[in-house]
Amino acid sequence: MIRRLIKKVFGKASASARAGDPRILQLDAHGIQREQIHPCALKTTRALNAAGYSAFVVGGAVRDLLLGREPKDFDVATNATPEEVRQVFRRSRLIGRRFQIVHVYCGADTIEVTTFRAAAADKDAEREAEEGDDSRVTAADGMLLRDNVFGSQAEDAERRDFTVNALYYDPEKQEIWEWHGGVEDAKSKVLRIIGDPIQRFREDPVRMLRAARFAAKLDFHIDPATRAPIADLAPMLGRIPSSRLFDEMMKLLLSGHAERGVRQLRAEGLHHGILPMLDAILDNTERQKFLHAALHDTDERVRQGHSASPAFMLACLLWFDMRAEWRRNQANGQSDQTALYDAMDAVLERQRDALAFPRRFDGTIKEIWSLQSRFEQRNGARPFRLLSHPRFRAGYDFLLIRVKGGDAEAELTDWWRRFPDASDSEREAMLIKPQPGEAKSKRRKRGPRKPSGEAVIETKIG
């Protein structure tokens, strides 16, 4: 044990000496107190310290506390290997195949513990720790391959993406260790990449999207040297797996700062080719209005502490494509309902090839779309059945966005806003009565029940 501890301490010191020493800021220079750290993260760092390892709260949590924000997650970085971390914590689990991390459990809370990573000589290193993604990056044009290489804190800091994410907080001493000027950049609201921008973006083109997302989220401006190569290197995003692009775009669109994030994408020339549907929307005036209504609504929900659904956002992004497909099917002689369901299936499958979004979203998306025509049916028992639908609120929220985007009449949302809270007599008065002869002409004789037409619709969404 003593020999291993000496090796760790002096091995780390030797690596730090080669890479240069960190700048260590005391409490009076940064103002972050240990009481601001999540209790589970404190417990994790203290247990690792007691076992003879160094441990720091790292990355976005330190950055957010410096900026006076409440961190979403508290991650820990240590010089203990994953197996050694597992020995310290009984309630823990190894995660990942190529680069293992450890989830430490404290009641209902989870702390992600990552071993300091090395920048391997051949540059085949793990991409950003905070991504938590285990997909492999293809080796092409200098792009990184994932690698299970551990290293010193200095090396770990060097391979992070932006200076404000390369900050390490020691809760016991209440110190911040920085290697690349991240504290000053945070105070100046500057997003600066670590190392040569061209090389770092070529290693992992998704860093360009992260630059736009962090700039929007943190209200930072991108350092000119960091920004300079982005427009030229943007086509490299076409070589990134679609599933990874989808994850990164959902982070941006559901961040609570999506409106600014999309503007940042356009400013950096990154919007073309990332999401085909986004291209179509941003290049069409009618669709732009609808998109910004959807983004504004989602941003407000996130800022108010409400949930934001990827399925709802996908329903917004794909609405115009689905509606166009629906109309084509109707023009080809299909009934309204058959045309609708065929359109939904076709659009989702076509877009999945480009986006690789999970199939578990399909049901919610289809229900939101299906409900839109039912909001127009305000006669008989139909409004009452619609009120009891489990997706009523999501469908109504979508209808509100359509009105804000000029895609539906405001009178419709006003009617549905009043109807749920109206008295029985008021509801009866609000129902739209059929014109003389209309009901009779539409009534048909009851025959044997069969799984088609209206019966299918009521089974699926009613």
C-alpha cells in the first residue's frame, strides 16, 4: 500500500513538473465553499482521500459555481483507477467498455468518478469526460479514437475541451487547481479551447457544436482564435455518427437556451448539414416562425423547472414534413386517417436514417400529431373524450405553438382553454352544433364491429 502510494504521489509530481505546475487559488480568490458541494460528492472525495488518493470536483460544476449558477451534476476526478475506486465504495458500479468510469451511489444520488486520463502519444485518447458516451470515434483526418489510458492531473486537464471545463476543486482545502487559465476566462466570459483550435476540432468535430452550445448556455463569447477555423471545418460534422449528432443537438435544443443556441449555430455556419430538418426550417420563413415559437416555449419550460421532452421537440421539428406527406397521401386518394398514419410512419422512418433517434419516442410523437385534428372536432362527445386522453396536455401545448407560429387559429386554443373549467351548462353551450341535415347525412347504419376506419383511431389514440 505504501509503495503504491509513493508511486502515485511521485509519479504524479513528475508528470506535473514536465507539464508545468498548476495555479492554485485559495478560497478568498474564488469564493467557492465546500458547503456548496453536493453532500454525495463531498462523501466521495473524502473517502478517496482517506484511502490515499487525490480527488477533485471537476469540470462544469466548478465552472457553474464560479459563475454563480447551480450545477446540474457534480463529477469527481481522481488518480485512483476504476478498480481501486470500486474497492473504496461498496455501492458503486463500473460503466463503459473502452474507458471505464465508476458510478458511486449515495441514496438516490449518483456521482460519476473518472480516473485522470492521459493524452496518448498517438493522440488516440478518450473524448470529453462530461459526454458520458461510449460510442467509438472513427480514426480519420486526425479524429480521436477512444483509449483506456490513465494519466496525471496535468494530462487530464490538457485533454479537456475548453479552459473553463479544466478546473479542479479540492473540497477539503477549498482550493481550485487550474492549468489553462480557466478561472480568468470564466470571469471574462470567454470560451477558449485548450491547445491549437484546428487540431482540437479535427480530433473531435463535435467540439464545434459544444462551443456553440456553451456560448449560448453561459452567455459567453467565443475567443476569436477558437472561432476562426470553425466555418472551414464545419463539413467534418458530416462524418460524425448520426446518433452522436442527435444527442448533441438535443442537449442544445433542451438546454433552456435553445433560441440563442440556434442563432449561434447560424452565426458559426454550423446549422447546415447537422440536422436535415433544421436546414429546411431555418431556410423557410414560415417554418422559422414556428421553430422559434417552439424553442421559446421549451426554453421557458426549462427555466421554470419543468421537464422538456425530446419527443415533443422532434414532433415540432418534423411537423411540416409530416403534414406535407399527409396531404400528398390524401391527394392520392387515401382516407384522412389512413393518409395520416402512413405519413407519420413514413416521415419517422425516413428521418431516423439521418438522426438515429430512439423508437421509444415514436408513440408520443404520433399521439401529439394525431390529436391536432381532434382539437377541431368540438361537437358531441368528442371534446369530452379528448379531455381524458393521457396526451391531452402535450397535444394542447403543441397546438399553442402552432398558433404562435401562425399554423392554427387563436380561436381554437381559446375555446380549449375555457372548455375544461366550464360548467356543464357552459360546456353544452360551447359545443358546435351540426348544420341541419349534416348529422343525418353523416350517420351510417351500425354493422358488425371491424378493425378499420374510425374504430382504429379511437383504439389507438382515444
